[in-house]
Amino acid sequence: MKFSLFVHMERGDLETPHRQLFLELEELVLTAEQAGFETAWIGEHHGMDFTIAPNPFVQLAYVGAKTKRIRLGTGNVVAPFWHPIKLAGEAAMTDIATDGRLDLGIARGAYVFEYERLMPGLDAWGAGQRMREIVPAIKHLWKGDYAHQGEFWSFPKTTSSPKPMHGEVPIWIAARDPNSHDFAVASGCNVQVTPLSAGDGEITALMDRFQTAVAAHPEVKRPKIMLLQHTFVADGPADTAALVDDLSRFYGLFGAWFANKRPVTQAIMAPLTDEERAAMPQFAPEKIAKNLVIGEPDAVIARLKNYQALGFDQFSIWIDSGIGHARKKKSLDLFIRHVMPAFA
């Protein structure tokens, strides 16, 4: 099982300069490369400082010039916000800029906040249908001279310009329900899954859905599957407790962004009140402590060994958390020095 880093610029105040966040992201990616991580992933988001990446290709091309080996992935681009020709071309150009190291993660998107602003009236079903249409279109465009007549896009014969260095870029589909797994496997795409804060039962269910899809398509070479999970290594019980409380707050705010009911000012949503946190028992500290990977090295190793045994090809550390850069670096350093050697 290989390791990767899922990282964004993020802030909860107006004082921290975006340039500082950009340089901190670069430092985390460089650290991951030096440690031997397989991939660094950056996703697409709009109008929200909770996760800052209006076009992840920009950040990936930048860190691509600073790195030599680590693969660089979109985790993920939001399919309905792109035209197939534009996405095929920008992905190919980023692949060239990074010397053939791009992985293209594609999702339907999750935030109604973004749907309302970029495509008013769009819902999750419509976004999912657009994702299913754009994936094969991109693959055809990379091959070249492809005309498309679909439900959402139509265009005359077109070739992606430029083309990826090796003819195509590995595509990863963010999947949760059985139909998404089946679509990804049938399309010859790799799969990204995240249980969010649902815990190990959900992780097992996600792997079962993937295995079912693989069994249903014996004609397709088994793709890879990546597990994305918030993971933090602590240096003792007090550090563990502090991280658990911070991630409880983070998930409460994540839930509020997802619900799209609280006000947003200057791309920032105010922290939840104690009353609002209490109204989200699914994100209570005791639930977070059980369901996320937070703890001292031996505890983290044991959890990850279970995921390895389930058959995951890649485990991605989701480091976005609302905590400061220094604490992210500390956790990542502990992971590199004390957890990774157990998987060498």
C-alpha cells in the first residue's frame, strides 16, 4: 500500500495571506516527495476559503516545477464545471508541465454552495450524469479527431491540443454508491473513496462495492483503489485529545458548509457555536476519536495495516483540518519517521 497526501490551502480568518498558504502547501508537498509519497492531490473548489483551489492545475504545475518524482493529482476536478475539450487540454498541458506525472481525479462535486454559484439549479444527480458523459469524451479527445453529441455537450470533430505525454493520463473517479464504482471500473478508471467521518464499517462497505464492480467486469484489468482519510499522528495522549477536538470542530464546519444554511462572508464561515456543535452529535469528539485515524504511531500503524489487508492500493492522508501549518508539519513528520517504516 502506497501513501499519498491530500492537501489544500485553507483558512478561517482574513488575516492570513493567501500567498503564505500557497508557500505552506508547497512545503508540505516537498516534504511528501522527500519522504517517498506516491502522489500529492489537490482538489477544485470555488468561493470558499475552507478549501482554496479554483483551478488545481495551476498549483500542480507550480509544484511540478519544484519536484522531480512525486505524482501530482487533481483530487478532484468537478466535472460539471468543465467542458470536455477544455478539461482534456488543460489536463494534458499540466501533464506535460509535470513531465508526465499527472493523475486526473474527477468527481461530481459535493457542495450545493458551489452548484448555486457556478451552475444554478444543478443537483447531485445532474452532476453525476455530467461526470459519466465527460469521462469517455476526454479519453476520445486524447486519441484525437472526435465528434461528440451528448446530453450535456456537443461539438464537431476535435483533437485535444496538446495531448498527454504518454497518450493518456490515469483517471480516478470519486465513488461512493455501487453505481459509481461500477461506472469507474467499467470505464477503466481508478477509484478514490472516502468514508469522511463514518468509520471503519463504511471503509469495509466501500471496498465491498469496489470488489463487486471488479467482479462484474472481468474483461477490465483491475484498477487501483485509494482510501482518503483524515490521519494525524500524535506524540502523546494530550496531543491526541487536542487533535480529536480540532477535527471535531473541522467536521462540524464541514457539515455546515455541506448543509449550505449558515452565512458566508468574504469566503469564510464563522466557527460553530457550542450549541451548533452539540446539534451535530455525529461529529462529537468521541465519534471522531473512533472513526478517524488519530493517535500515537502504534495505533495509527494498526489501523492502516487493517486497510492494507482489505486491499487498498493507496492510502491518502487528508491533512486539511483547520489546524495550523506547524501542527500539520509535526503530524506529517511523525508519520514519516514512525509510521511509514512499518510499511517499507
